[in-house]
Amino acid sequence: MILTTTESVEGKHITAYLGIVSGEAVQGTNIFKDFFGSIRDVVGGRSGSYESEFLEAKNAALAELEERAQAVGADAVIGVDLDYQVLGGDQKMLLMVAANGTAVKLG
């Protein structure tokens, strides 16, 4: 399965457009990551714990996108777009990643 942000796949012909597919992932952080993340807010620097949560959520959303594309018989998903949201309030943070694209058949 090819996932690409471009509108075509180089060297391949798109023979059919199968529709928009999407994958979503909502990842909760825990109290320790929130605590250490708040320390990073004060002292500065990168927060490795949050970065790993975003990476995990992104990978989960892309895996779900690919699964849904395979379910409709696609060979590729073009025009993949990733959207990130941070949900929650002072007590808990949720990270949401949505991946969207167009499922296509290639020839």
C-alpha cells in the first residue's frame, strides 16, 4: 500500500478513485507525562514524552487509514493530510490525529 501526500503516484496510472478514507487516533497522556511536560513548559526544551505520544498517535491514524483503504480494494491513498488537535483541560490532555486521503486503484 502506498500512502502519499501528493496527488499522484509517479510512474503509475490512477485507474479508479474509490473515495475518501480516513483514520483517527485519540491518545491520552498520563499524569507523569503531564507533570514532566509542565516542567518543560517552565524550563524550556523538547518534551520527549509528548513527542512519543504524538508519534504513536500519528502511526495509529495512518495504520487505520491504510486498513480502511485496503477494505475498499485500494492500491494507494493519495493526497494524505494529517491534522493534529490537543483536547482536554487542565487535568488531562488528549492528543488527536486524523489522517485523510483519497483511496485509488493503480494500473
